[in-house]
Amino acid sequence: ILASGATTEQKKTRSEDGSRTRQPKPRKSETHLYHGVQRTHMPDRLRNMLKECRQLEIAVSPETASVMARVMVEAAVDALIDHQSLEPKGKQLTDKLAAVMRHLDPLLDSKKPTRPDLTGTWAAVRTDTANGHFVRDLHNCVHSYEFTAAPEMAKRANALFTPLLNAINTGLGNPPTGVVSTSNQKGQA
């Protein structure tokens, strides 16, 4: 690996005419945990933790990135559950995720969801037979001292949960469900 972080194979890429071509540099939203997440409506602690996550390079610290990926998702989910007074079926992260995602998109299970950006996340939250149980594996990153997180786990969490965290941020900026603004209703019966 070179000082730039690229492998020698990446540097030696040649085009058909023999000239050297450069590989496009990956975006920080792909290499750093939750770098693309908006934080404007997050509670202060979550806003600060997300700011720290943005500095965490996944390839350099895959174990820490995997732990923080799960911790941040659960903290953000809990914040939206409290803000919107949602009632998950249970206390496990999968139950909380299901409640939040169905709140964000009531048509999530239909053929025409209103939030297509969340469909990949929803597929990973449900039992994902192709790749094991993703949420369970993230749980083990936090709670099992014997579990070793592969770098791909943090990369996948980053890709799958960034849209969800952005949707939660937006949801935290909305008034709680059932709260009606009265500012424009003066004089109305």
C-alpha cells in the first residue's frame, strides 16, 4: 500500500493505449462512517457522536466502525421513537427499526413504497438469508467479545443505514404525530 492509501495495483492501472489512468478517489461518504448523514435535528449527543463518526475511516478501524454503526442507529431510532411516541412490538433493535421504518413509510411492505431510499435498509432489517442476519451480527459486534467484525460489515451498515439516519433526522424535525399547529387557525371553529 502506498502513502496515498492506494495499492500498487490501483496506481498501475493502464488504459488500452498503454497510458496510465487514475482510479476515481472514493467519496468520504463511502470510506468514513456516516459521513453523509445530516445532523440538524438530532439531539445534541447524537449530533456530536455523528460528527465523531464522520472522522472514523472504516478501513482503518473496522471493529470500532461496526460497533458505532450499530450504536448510532439504535440511539437515533430511540430518539425518533420518543419524539413520535411510537410503540415498537418489543425492545430489540429489530422491533424498534420496524416501528420507525413503518412510521417513516407506512407503505414500506407494498409494491410501491413512498420511501424507495429505505427499501434496502428494510430488506436488511428483516431476516436476510443471503448474508446471514445483519442486525444480529451488528448486535454481536457490540455484545460478544469473541465476534470479529469484517470490514465489509461496517461498509454495509454505512451504506444501508445512512438513508435511514437521514430520514430519522428529518422526522425529528417534524412535530410529533397528532400535534396540530394552531398558529394559522385563529378565528376558526
